[in-house]
Amino acid sequence: MIELLIDYLVKGGIEDDYKPATKDRPAYRDYKKVPALDTLIGKEATDKCLEHIKKCQNFYCGHSREVNQFDMTIALGVGSPNSNAEYVTKYWQSHGRPDFAIKDFKIDDIIYDDRYPAVDEFLESLK
């Protein structure tokens, strides 16, 4: 949708032009051309507007993806709680995993150690 707006601003477009009724004809809707934004406010101002619109688009696009991923999680019935360890532990303990516990560890000890542990070894250490 935002691409349509940008295209409209850059290339111009059309808009409704309502014509009043006269004694010879009924009222009707016509169209008139809308000039490109740079014709109205100049190239420099248009470039600033488009840059700002694209920044907003990138910002909200990222947030929109996060919202969509959360919505999909809920739609799939996962219903998993947030990443708060206490809530996650209670959730899984009340959903068939009474022995579930989150093992605390320092990520620096795991990632920035002299050696990288094997993936299986790391995953096993979290159980």
C-alpha cells in the first residue's frame, strides 16, 4: 500500500472531480490530474518527504513482521508465554512438563570461551 502512495507522489495521479448538476445534465464524477509532488514543492523537498516516508515504512515493516509472527503463534494455538523465565517455567510445568526448569547460565561463558562447545553439548547443558 505504501508503494502505491510513493508512486502517486512521484508520478502524480488522478483525483475525483465532482461536477454539479445543470439543467441539461445530472451531477457526475469526473477525474482531474494531480501533478507530481516535485512540481508542487520542488525536488529537494520531495526527496526529503520520500526519505521520511521510507524510514517510516522500514520501521513499521519490522514491527509489523513481529506482530504477524506473534499473531501466527497465537493462531497456531501455541499460546506460549513470553520469555520471562518464571512464567515460561510455570507454563510448561502446568502443561505436562512438571519437571521443566530453566538452567541459568552466563552467555559469556558459553559464547566467548576459549573454545566453542559443540551444538549438542551446549543444548545438553541446558537440560
